[in-house]
Amino acid sequence: MPLTKTYLDYAATTPVDPRVVEAMLPYFNQTFGNPSSVHAFGQSAEAARERARETIAQALNCQPKEIIFTSCGSESDNLALRGAALARREKTSANWILTTHLEHHAVSHTAAQLEKYYGFQVEWLKTDRYGIIHPETVENAICKNTALVSLMWANNEIGSLNSIAEIGAICRTQGVPFHSDAVQGAAHLPTDVQSLNVDLLSIGAHKFYGPKGIGALYLRQGTPLIPAQTGGSQEFGYRAGTENIPYMVGMAEAFRLAQTEHAARTTHLQPLRDHLIGTILEEIPEARLTGHPTERLPNHASFAFKDADANTLLMMLDLEGFACSSGSACKTGDPRPSEVLTALGMSADWALGGLRVTLGKDTTPEEINAFLAVLPGLVERVRKINQR
Ligand SMILES: *Cc1c(COP(=O)(O)O)cnc(C)c1O
């Protein structure tokens, strides 16, 4: 087994940046108070929490009181969908949720649950072959019975980017709240909630070199929301539970770095990504890029290889020292064809052969070249095994 492993699965998660670890450390056992306590220990913890909130608000171009800390990107999505849909229905009796089958399960399974158990109706909007939702599709579907529109910014499995600002403008004209899952998008793109025209936006720290287990939901002032987790009045009453101060501090520092360094990171990543995509499409027969060729995340390359079982390929890559994914991290080990690739109209012989290669800010050209040197041979071997 090779001694060094090359990690090419940054859409699944990222290592915590040493600068972030440094920022977090004092909050485990020095500034450890409960922010709800009256005494000085509580006050300094509360101050740290508010500084973290201000940092994130500044990076997103909103007010601190519009940031709700949660335990992860999935929780942010859950709170947004359930909370905004229920609140909107209470006010207007609107009953429809508009979303797509390409959303992360944190959105699509929540929408499905709202339909099954809460009496909402979900309209699964059609995307194009790149997985992009056209603003006209939203314009044609939206009406006064729409309780919520939820559409992701960047797709985790195929990297495609939606025109969130345009879709948001349509929702605003109709007075319908608009949520966007930006867990991937905000990790790589300048994220201004004003120009994006969103009412709710989800982020998660571990996709941008922050710790796992912490996320946030942006909630535009005046957007009604019913809390999912009830109890104490933490997070303006939207999310009960004693706060995880070190993780809030870490998330704020990681997000500040992601937003201030995004241009430099993109300048480094995009040519590497394009070299990777170009070489693979040239050297591997019956290979397709999945997702849009240019409207995609700067670090994201994803493919489908006909008749090449993804799990076998991932295991072989792992033995060669390369960590990749077949699509969403949540589906590893599941032999069914990718739901996303199937929703894009791919037949099973293609949709079983998904490969996602996602680069990180410290990925080197040498690592990419080493990867490109082994991949074509491995795909050929997997196809021979499949034939037997
Ligand atoms: C990772 C991810 C999530 C879930 O975030 P967690 O913090 O892992 O719960 C949601 N949506 C997208 C697009 C993601 O990539």
C-alpha cells in the first residue's frame, strides 16, 4: 500500500485549517462558560459567540441577528424547510413546496416528510441535462399557494451552479420565501445574501476547513420561522440548546478565511480542475462529464464511465492511494445507481459508474498528475471485471 494517501474528496469534508484550530482552542477550557450564565464566565462566552456571529454576518453581508447557529448543514436545511413552510402555511394557508430531486437529502427527504406527514404538497421541478434549474421553470410553477421554494446553489454531486439571484428575484416578486442550500456554494463562491436575493441560506463549516458538527442558517429579518428544536431561548428562540462556543468560533474563522481567500483559492483550483477534466475526457473512452462544463464549482470534477462499477473503481483507487467518491458521501456502499444521475436521464449502465473528484486549496499539480497516471488503467480493469 502506498505510504501517502492523496485526498481528493473535499466535497465530502475538509481538514480543519490549523489557523481555525488555533482560534478554537481557548474556548474548550479557558473561556468555557455557559453564555446564559449571569457571571463573568458566562459573559465572556457570550461575547465570543456574538463576535463569531458578527464575523459570519459581515462575510454574508447581513445583520448578526439574522444568523442562527445550528449543529450542521443538514440541520440548517431541516430548520429552513420545516420552519418556513409551517410558518408560511399558518399565515396564508399556502401548501406547496417547490424543489428538485437533485437537492441534498437534507432538503429532498425533509420535503418528502413534509408531504407524507404534514400535509404539504411537493412539486419536483425539472432541471436541464446539466442539473441546472432554469428560472422560467420556477416562474411558471410559483403561485400564491406556494409556501416555500428551496433550490441549492451548488450541487454536491455534479458541481453545477444554479442562478440563485434570478430565482430569488422571481420568488420575491411573488412574495414567496426562498431558501437555498449553499453548503457547497458558500465554501467556494463570494456569498452576499443581498445580491443572491435569498430569505434563508444554509451553510456548514466542515465544507470550508472548519469543524464538523456546526452550521448556520441565514434568516432574513421578517421571514417567519417556527423553531424545530424547542427549549431555552438560545439563538433568538429559533434553536434551543447550550451553545457550542469553540465550534462557533471555529466556523466564523473558517468562513472568514474562505470568503477572503476565495479568489486566490479559485485561481489555484480552476486550472487544476480543467486539466483533470480535459485529460480524463481525452484518455478514457465512453466517459462523460456530469454537470455543467463551466457553470460549476471551481474545485469540482465529476464523471460517468459507462459499464464501470463505481464502488469497485473507488476501492481500486483507494488501494493506489487516492480517496475519491462516487457522488454524494452519503451513498458510499450503496449499489443503486446515483439518484442524481438517474434524475438527469442517465441509464443504469452509466449512472452506476459515477466518479467525483473534488480538489482542496492545498491540492498540488503533482497529485493530480499522479492521479491521472493511474485512472485510465483502473477504469479499464473495472470494465473487464464487470464483463465477467
Ligand atoms: C454536505 C452537504 C450538506 C450537509 O451538511 P452537513 O454539515 O454534513 O450536515 C447539505 N447540502 C449540501 C449541498 C452538502 O454538500
